Amino acid sequence: MTREEIVKITNQFLVDEIEIDETVLKEEASLKDDLGIDSLDFVDIVVIVEKNFGFKIKAEEMGGVTTLGAFYDYIEKKVNA
């Protein structure tokens, strides 16, 4: 799966399911501060990622993932492993 496909799918569910404004979806956006993703949103994101990409997010692997770009990188690494 290409990074462009990952970005498109991820952005689509962030807009549709988590109700994040599409205009703030930038690689450098902070998941918490800029996108407003909280722990309840993250639970939904875990389920959506598993459904769309076929792997489970492990909390211990997400420690350094603070920006949307880093989240794309994480998904890309897991999908293409």
C-alpha cells in the first residue's frame, strides 16, 4: 500500500468518523493539540485502523507518535512490514 493511499484512507476516517475539520489535516499537526484527539477518539481510531488496514495498534508502539505525519509513518511501516 502506498503512502498516498494510507493518507487518503486515514484522512477520510478522521473527517467522517472522528469529525475533524479537513483543513487541519497536515503532516505537522499535533494529534492532541491541533486535531483534538483524546483517549476516547483514540479507542475509535484503533478499531477503524484495524478494520481498514488489518493490524492492531499497540499502545507501547505509539509513544513517539505525536503528529499526523508520524501516525501515517506508523501505519505505513505496519502495513508494509
